[in-house]
Amino acid sequence: MLKTVTRETKIEISIVIVFFLIYLLFLLGSPDVFTRFDIYYSFMSTIPFIGILALAMTFVVILGEMDLSFPSVLAFSAWVFGKVLELAGNVWLAAFASLATGVLAGLLNSLLIVKVRIPSLVATIGTQFFFRGLVNVCAEGKGISLVAAKDSLFYQICVGRLAGMIPAQAIWMFGLAVWFWFLLNRHRFGAHVLLVGDNKDSALMMGIEIDRVKTLVFTQMGFFAAFAGILSTLEVTYFWPSQGQGYLLTTLAAVFIGGTSVFGGKGTILGTFIGSLIIGSLEAGIIAIGLTGFWIQLIHGLIIMISVSIYSVILRKST
Amino acid sequence: MAGKDCSDKLLVLVNISKSFGGVSALRGINLEIGYNEIVGLVGDNGAGKSTLIKIITGVHTPTTGEIYYKGQRITIHSVRRSRELGIETVYQERALADQQSLWRNMFAGREETNRFGFLRVRREKEETERLLRQYIGFTSKAITVDSEVKSLSGGEKQGIAIARALYFNADLILLDEPTVALSLSETQKVLDFVLDIKKRGKSAIFISHSIYHLYPVVDRFVIMDRGRIAGEFKKESITQEELIEKMFNLVRTGTLG
């Protein structure tokens, strides 16, 4: 059978090269920091929150849709987690309530997008404010201490340290990346997401239930927003009402740096995974090589512009 | 009233009407499609051709009327249902998903999976390969099962869509202006694929504005005008020129003349 090098493969190769170039720069600029394990330990504890969000987001983007509400859904689900834990004292119950909240928030998005037929960009601007507002009203600006959860098995499963060295959330991110890869590339669900994102008319004529696919995609986004919320609250054993703020653009940047097309129909899980690593390590890397914090956003911007330009050229060349 | 006996026809539409919010798009359509028959459906824009096709594929449900398929009275309430029955549509340029590989398009909506829903990718690719080489007769080395659809020409795309329908044993293939916006040589490819449908013993309804495209490949013409069927002609009974003249008459005077 003849082989064709697909555009995804080219994009994945590019992002891996960009990743190694950036790390080469870090290594040369600050060998002391980047040859020691500490910085990687730090990355493994912080990157998975946006990493998991970005992986789930990849499906939304491939579908040709957008979800701006997930940072607020994350915050509200985290509040539910903290509040149920505080009231009931059972961390499993708290986790269940929190994940259910995420699913319900995703269903609300789906309802607005699929049934009421509001474009997802607009609908999720609405729910973004709504859930952030709900957090403000419910939490009244106050945080919730989660120290009570620290001795539980659930805590160990979520954010414990394997052999004292590997944060559990990093294992979660890696495992979910593998799971999402199979879901997108080797499962009927992923096949339908790709087809709907590519050509709705064709998908409809091939008997694919578009509304169902959309509902599932937005619902899983809500679920993983809640999961990321649980992980990030447990990591610091504290819920704070402004949680999730700052995740929106970094998560989207990770997806787009990864090479998933904003037009839908194409996407790469490996790309999103590497994109998350890049976005999550830039800040520390920039400081470590001796630049001031003022440089951070500028370099973020440069990396995004360069990587997205590379993809644009690849996409045009291989038509 | 007892059901109509339609056992010798593939598809029979009896007195089908459709209105959208009081505006009637179809009025009392009676249409029969035989086994192994290619029917050319012609008519001006707004004649109701697309609405009729959408009723047969289950996108719209008729306001009144009956549908018989292989002798059985049926209702087609969804696209999924019409596909289960063996009715498949090939739409202009929208039949395939452009950015997806050929093998993904071939099995779109009909993925071969294990019981957990995971794709049998190897099998899907092998089948697509077989279809490309034997069925469609692609010899180009540049096109593989992993190629994106957008690297194909317009005629090749339609060929893939038709071959896909035949591969999945469609009995009735609805061709909705498959030659629109195609060059002469690409059009010829599509017409060859339509002849293939006939050769394989299947039926088709071929919609086109061009009598020149239809005439060589169809068995019978059905002319639609403002939601009604204005006339039907077997190909033996009418020449290409007479048919074109009748179409002009219809536009000028409202009758076939």
C-alpha cells in the first residue's frame, strides 16, 4: 500500500522541532536550571491543568466550534467541590458533585448551541459570565480551605506524588492525552467529530447525528473543566473565587500552537500536548534565562505568531 | 383503502404534496422508479426537484401522500432511515469531507468498528484501496487511501461518492446535479460512473440542468414544473432536440406544447 505524508504529520513534526528549539534555547541560556530535575518537577505539577483543558478543547476546535466558558465552569465546579467537602466531609461525594456540575454546565452550553441555535462563540460568552457570576454570588469572594482532603486516597490519586517525584496530575495529563489520541484517531466518535467539523452537509447526508456529536463534545468539555478544577484546587488545597482566570487564552494558545485548525475538521492531540508543554514552560524559561518578567507576553506572542505561520504555509503548500 | 400494489417497482410515490408554512412546493406528485432504471429529473429552478429529493432521503417529510419502496409502504423520517433502506444521495460538491482522507470518507457514518467503537483502520484502508484500484480504476500513484479528498478533481470526487454508494449496496442513488461546475472531461467521468450504476443493476434519479448530460445515460425523463410533474418521456420515444424544444415551450408558455 502506498503511503502519503499527511498534513497532520507535517504539523506534528514542526511542533516537535519548535519544542526542541525552545528547550535548546533554555538549556543554553540557563544550563544550571534546565539540567536539574527541579524545574521539570515544577512543570509537571503546574502544566497539567491547562494541558487537560487544552486536550478537551481540541475536540471543540476540531468541531469548528468555540467554548469560552470553561474557565468559569472550572471555577464553579471547584466551588461545588469545596462546598460539598466542607458540608458533607466526603471527598468522593464532593468530586462526584463537582464533575456532575461540569457535565450540567456542558449540557447547558449544548442546549443553547444545539437547540436554541446560538453560535457557540456567542453562547459561551453568555455562560462564561453566568458561571463566573454564580461563583461570585455563591462564594461571596471567600475562599474555602481544603486541608481536610489532604489525608484522603482521592487526594493521592489526583495530586499525590508518585515515588515522591512525579506529580499524579502529570500522569493524568499523559494518560488522558493517550486516551484522547485514540478517541480522535481510532474511534468512531473522533471520526464523527472530524467529519462534522469538516463538512456538516456531508456528515448529515452520511447519517451522522450532528446534534448528538456537538452535545457530547461540549459536555466532555464541561466534565474536564470540572476535573481540572478539582486537580488545581487540590494541588494548593484551597479554593479561590478567581480560579481559572488566565486559563482561557493560554489554553487556546496551546491548542493553536499545537496546530489544530480554527476552521475545524483537522486537529492533532500530539500537537496540543506539546503546545501545552511549550505554553506552560515559557514563563519559567524566560525568567531562568535572565530576562525580566516584562518579556513574557512578548515571547508568548512571538511563539504563537511563528508556529501558526508555519502551519499556514504547510496547509497552503499541500493542497 | 388497501395499499397500492407496487411490487414490480423499486420506488413509488403516490400523490405526494409538501408545503412549507402554507406555500406549496410539491403538488400531487406521482412518480415511479423501476428496478435498474436511471431516471433523469429536469425542470427549472424552483420546480421542486430538490424538495422531492429531500423527501426521498428523509430530510423532509411529505405533508400528504404515500411512499412505497420495494413493494412496501414506508415512512422515511430521517436520513439514517433512508440509508438503511438503501437510498443514497450524491450532492453536487458537498458529497465528501474535503480535509479528510479517502478511507475516512469511504466509511463516513458507516465505520467498521469493534464492539467498543474503535475503528478497524487497517480493514477500512484495505477496502478503500481495493475500491480505488478495481472499482474506480484509479491508477495514479499520487493518490492513495491516505490522500485528502481535496487533492482529487471534481469528477473523481463524484466518482468516489458514487462508488461508495454502490459499495454499500445502495439500490437507489440520487444524483443531485453531480456535473454542475465540472469541466467537459470531468463531466464525462461522472457520466461513466452513472452508466456503472446501470451496469451493476441499480437505479438512480439524476438531476441536471443539462439535457446533453442526461440524454446519453438515462432511460426516462421526468419533467417538473412549479411543484408538479409536467411530463414523462421514455428515451426511445423522444429525441434530444425534441426534449429541449419541450423544455423551452414550458418556459415560454407553461405547457410542453
